[in-house]
Amino acid sequence: MFRNRKEIFSIRKTMLGVGSILLGVMLTTQIASAEEASGGVISTSPTSLVRTAPAVTDSTIPTTSTALATSGTATPSGTRTLAASTTPSVTGTLISSPIRYVSDPSQVVGYRQVQIQGVDGKLITTQTGALDANGNPVITVQRIEPTETVIILGTKPTTTVTSTTPATTVYSIDVTKPVGTDLVIPAVDGSTSTTTTYKIQTETTAPTSPAVYSEAYKWIDQPFYHLDATQALPSDRIAVDSLFVPMPTLLADFNRSESTVREYAQYAENYVYDYITVTNPDGSTTRTRVIRPVTSEMLDPTNAELRTRLDLSDDNIFYSRLLQASKEDLWNTSAQDYGLELVPENLATSSDDFLRYHNSHIINDALYADIKADYQRAQLAYKQLTALGTLTSDQEADMDLMTRQFDSLTRRYNNYRDSIKIDVDYSHTAMPADQRQDFEARLQSLPLEIQRVIANLVIYDGEIPGMGATTLGLASSVDQSISLKYVSNNTELLATVLHEMTHIIDFKSGLYMERSDRNTDNTLDTVMAFSDTTEFLDVYHTYFDRPDVWSYYRDNSEEAFAEGLSQYIMHRLYGRPYDTFVANPFTGDAYMPGNGVGYSPFAASEYYFANLYHRLFDYPRTARVVPYLVTSAVTAPVKGQVVYGAMPVETTVSRPYKTVYAGDVTLAYDPTGLSDVVEAGVNGSETTRTTYTLDNNHQLVATESVVSSSLAKDRVITKGIKPVVSDKQITMTVIYQEVKDHALGDWQVKVVDAGQNGLMRQTTTYSIDPVTGLITSSTREVLVAEMRPMIVQYQVGTPQVSHIAYQVQYVDDPNLPLGTRVPLNPGREGSSTVNVASFRFVQDGPNSRFESIVYDSPVVVAAQDQVITVGSHLTVVAPETTMDKKEVQQPTVQMVAIKAPALNKVNQISSKASLPIAGDDSHFLMTVMSSALLIGIGLTIKKKEFI
């Protein structure tokens, strides 16, 4: 029996300046359950969709039906059935070939090869034109299965070496192996490399809304997560960097309309007033107040200003609100209550329902990052409330629910990203291991599109908690989980899974409130879209709403829908016969005989569920190869090894004596060789060992050492090579130097260095070639005493010059004032010069001398007298006073010319005189005195006379 639990909870949306407003928001949690009937008694849960399996019996047992609860005034709508048609018709629907993509890591990315080209199938629906016993049209369906297309896609990993570590080579020697037998193991450098592996990522071709792929989110303006390329599981790759972001600055076009799945999924909001600047048509601006939402990611605990504006300064109130906000976001996302916002309901067609269903599978990366961040914010709030000691039992229960929802959303996200896995929780059952293995194998045999719908299963022994012992299965729209009661028959267990999965499919198609009682259950309640479509309700009223159908399916369209698809899948995939029912006239209900006898609404409506299956699961998928894992690998360098063979080698060599020649400097040279001294020679031998070592360049180096030796004795021939010595005298030379700086007197000759003779010593030596005995001589001269020349200096006599003084004449000038003197002629001295006419210098070493000195006659230059005029004019000036004049007699001055002597008489000097000999000091003194006497004789001194 279908029941609703309407959970009404308040979401406080605080608006500054407006006050607190409580908005009652109805979120309907649908819980579908499958029950088994015992003895025909049906037990129903007030919070479940009940699938009952009528007892297999041949007897009739009266039962009492439980009254149906009504949540609103029901307006009965008459039972509608399919219009009876007797005109046969055939409708064919193409079933595209399913595509299986196979990864080939040996082929580069971009490689694509169709390995197997499949063939499309067909769904043939036939309107037979016949009517069944109740007058309903008989419609059959035939499914011609498509064959699979297999496409190979290249996914070859790419590796980039980011750095290298040079390997070293160890060099050594092996003395047990001969030289040349080397062992070489090459060195291999280490490296650090980054490897990118690729993954095939598929996408459905079913109709979907663009909004579910969009990662746009208008409420924030900065990223808060990144993709961790080192993680394999898609959900682990989403790494949240920051739980909170600042409130962005509002733009002029701010509005609160929503258009993407992230914006629709975000539910919990506070509101505050803010302002935007709007530019008017005339160019002016207006500051306009707007109401802006404060989303969960903006509730930063460290934003004291925002907390104050929202009246959330108290930590308990703040973290309680943060926990509640996370709950609301996760609830809305997990239950996919935003489905009708993306695609509003349209009761005239089912296209919108299929669109919502296919949308529900898509959880893009950014949406999952929102989910993970919401859950982590809930964990933060839970931790803080626990630390504050204010955590309530309701908040504890909310956290448990959010954990289940987050786990379910994580599995759904992984399924969408092709990491498909049905999680089975065995912690509440003692199911045997072999049954578990078989059960999981059956689950994995289901088509992948069916597996994507099933997030997780929980199996309970005895009964599902809170549902009673007769409940076989329970599906929750809150976390889209399925709970199962353990039964030993895996076929029955799988059938229950498919029944509950169909409820989840029904949930995914959308939940909305009935406007009229189209399903004739006497209530106006929240219904699921697929099971409330016109197409299905026509099928339901035609084939299920009849007395020979068990009341559980007859009275509950959503259960008929779930069981119909479940039975079709079990029949098509595993050949399980459709259940049949037989009417019991005593109870007014029908039962299942268990032997195939009776009426099967599932067989009669097979054409509908075949078409439903096709529209749900038969869309082929597209694929692309994307970079997925990026791993870094460090390969250690491999040491190289070089081992040289280095076995030592011994060699014995015989050495004959040699003839050598020696010289004896005590024996005179004898070119005839008759005086040579000969010493006989003796042969010898030597044994050497060659060993090998490595040098600094890792090269093999041989080293020889003498093991034993018998030296050869040379034959020695000694020859005389006594040197021969002789001396030679070097005669002294004489150098004559004329002196002109008057260091010597005129006609003086002086020996300044007596000099000496030199001595040259000549030595003849002999050398002998020790191999051939050839003697060669060489003569060498050595200067024993160096010759020093005699140096003789001499001074040639210079011309003899004597000066003649000039006289002074005074001339009277009556025009000049008395006593004034004016020079008229400055006067100039005269001179008398006697030049050397000739001489002879005799170069005779220390006896060198001047001879034959002859002087020229004197050359006289007369002196010029000096003339000076003397003034004799007398001037008398009369005084201006009136004093008595006294006659003063001026002296009479008479100037006469006066001559002063200025010229001496020069006497003639004898042209020939006796001169000193060089080196004779007395001669030099006499020469000087004679010259002075001659000059003095020619001078006459006159006394000046004044007149």
C-alpha cells in the first residue's frame, strides 16, 4: 500500500530590516517497500510503497483490507482503459546497436578502430485487433536484440622525463682471469618521470537538459576546488580547497533567477539587503537596494561582520544554522527535488518525465564539489557543536542522514563517471559467502545502464528496521538506497532489487502533487511522474485495475509500475515466467496459484514495459579519451660494473754482455790503441712479473717488477783521454783621450790607468763514445787574466785673451741744470787675443808629450770711450714775500772733458817656448807661470786723472 510521509521543516531565511520569516516547505520523502503476504493478510507500513507477493495457495482465505488514508479531497476520475481496436497494426522502433568501448593501452590517444560493427535491433509492437476475455485489446511485442558494436580506443600512457640521475660505474679487476676477458655491465641512469594515463569517458545519448552539464554558479566568483590527478576514483579526484568563500561584489545586472543544476540544487539560503548601481537611459545612475542570498559557502565562521548581520554571532546558533544549511542542500541534491525546476511537469506527455530521469544521472564535477563541500561543512558544524556540548539528538540523526546521502551521491557520481559499482552492505546479515558471490555475480550481469541506477544495497536478516517482518524491500528517495530482507533464493532477491530500483526510477522522473485523482486511489497526494503518466495509467486501468489481479497491484498504480518493469527485466534477461493471478470470489481478491494458470497483467502489458525499458536503457553511449591519472615515478639509477681480467704474467729474458768503452784521464791519449786496458765481459738473465692495476681514468695499467735477476757483466775497454793545457799572453793596448773640460792644464799629459797584459789558457780535452769507442777532441780557450788597456789623457792649449778697459769723457752742457749728468755713449772694452797656430802630440804610452807649439800674433780690438754730458745751467727763483733781499753769489761751475784710462797695452809674446813633458808636474807648473808672466808684461796700468 502506498503511503506518504510529509516532512515539514522550517527554513529560516533572515532578511535584515525585514525580520524572521518562517517558510513552510514541503519536501516529500518517498519510501517504497516490498512486502510479502502471509495467509493472504496484507500488512502495510504508513511510510512505504508496498510490493506484496500473494500466497501461493489453492484455498481462499478471507481478508480484510486496510482503509486508505486520504491526504486531500479526492475527485474521482472514472476508470479509463485503452480504446478497443479491432484494426491490426504493427509499429517498429529502432534499437540502436549498443557500443562497448575497449581501451587499448598500446595505441596512442586518438586511435579509433571499429573492431566489431554491430547490427541495430528492433522493437515490434503489434495491435492484433483481438480482444481478451474482458474486452481489452490484445497487444504483443517482439524484441529483436541488437548486436554489440565494439570500438577500440587508444589509451597509450604518455611519459615525460622531468629529471635524470646519472648512474655510476664501478671498476675493478679480477686476477684470476687473463687480460682481455672483461665483464661489462652497462650503467643505467635513474630518472624522475611523470606518466599520464588515459581513460575512456562515456556520455549518454539520451535526451538531457543543457543545464545539468553547466558548471556555472552565479553566487560565487572564485574556484574552491581542484582536480587531483593523482587519484583514481572519480570522487577522490575532487579536492575541496576552501569550505568558505567571500561574498562577491554585486554587478549591475544582479538578479536571483537560477538556470543551472548547481543553482537549482543549492537550497539553503539566508538573505540580506545590498545595493547595486544601475545606469539609467539618460546616463545617470541610481543606487538600488536588492535582496541577495547568503549561500552555505558564504557562512564563513571567521566573517564576524556577516555573522552579526545575520544574527549568528553566537557559536551554537551559527553552527546549528550551518549544519541545517548543509542538510537542506544535501537533501535537495540527493532527493533531486530540483528536477521539476529544471523540467516542469507536463501531464499531457511523458517526454518531460524521461528528460528528468536522464538528467538525474548527470552529476558534473562542480556539482559534486558542491556536494563534498556541503558535507565537509556539516562535519565542521557537527564537530563544533559536539565541542560546545550543545549537539542535540535531532542534529545527531541529521548528521547520520547526511552521511548516507553523501555516500549515495558519491556512488552516483562515480557511476556517472563510469566507475560503476553496486555497494552491498552485508553487516546486518549472515548470508553465506557462496550466496554472496552468486548474488554479486547476478548484479554484475545486469546491463550497465541498470547498474548505474542502483547505488547501494543493505541486506537485513529477519526484518528491515522499522518495517515489520513481512517487508521484502524498501527504496528511499532521500538517499536512493535499497534495503532488502534476506531470502535464500537469489532469484527472488534480485527480483526485489529490480522492483525497488524501479521505484527509484519513478522517483527520478519527478515528484509532484496530484491535482485530480487520476490513479483512482481516493487520495490527492504526492505522486511519482512515470507511474502517473497518461500512457501508464491507461495501461494500469486496462490491465491491472481488474478483479483477477491481486489488489496490491490493482489498487496501487506505482506498485503495478514497479512490478511490471521488474518482471519484464527478469523475463527478458533470465527467462523467468510472468506471474499469474486467479480471482477469489469469496475474498474479492486474487491470488497467485504458482503454476502458471490464470491471468498475467504483466504479460498483457509487456509491450508497454518493453518500450519503457527501451526508452530508459537502450541509448548507446558516446566516448572520448581524457587524461586521467598523473603519476610521478622515480627510477633509481643502476650501477654499472666493469671487471677487467688482470692475471699476472711472468717473463724470463736472457741478457748478453755488452762492450762498453771508458776513458781514463790519467792516461795520455793514444790514437794507436796500443795502451788500451781491456776487461772481459760476462752474460746475465732476468725474470719479470707484469701485474695490472686501474688508474684514475679506470684504465688497466701494467706494472712490471723483477722477480729474479742475474746481471750481465760488461766488457770494458779503457782508453787514455788525459787533457793537454797551453797558455798564451795578450799584449796590452793604449787608449789616448783628449780632455776638453779643463780637468788638465793646457798642454798637460797624464796617464790615468797604467793597464796590464792579459793571459789566455787553451785546454784540449778528449771524450769517448761508450758504445763505439770513438774518441773525439775539443779545444776550449779560457781567459785567465783579462787585458786592461793603458789610458793616457791630454789637454791641448787654449787661445790667450786679455781685456782692454775703456776711458770716460765728461762734456759740459750749459743747457742742462747744474749737476745733471746724461750718458751719451755707454763705452765698450777692448781685447787682445793670442791663438795657437800649431802643435804636435807624440803618442808614446806613458812618455806621450806635446812638441812644436806655435802661437799666432795677437789680435787687438780697441776699446770705445764712455761719454757723459754734465749740466752747468744755474736757475734762481725770487721769493714771493716782501722780505729784504740778500744778495747771494752763486759759484761759477766750469765743466771740462775728462778722460779715464780704460785700455791696457798688450805686449807681444814669444812664439816659441819650452813645454813640459806629459806626466812631469814641475814642467806643468813652469808652463802656467810663464803664461801668466807673459800676459802681465803686456798690461800697463794708468792712473785716472781729473781736471
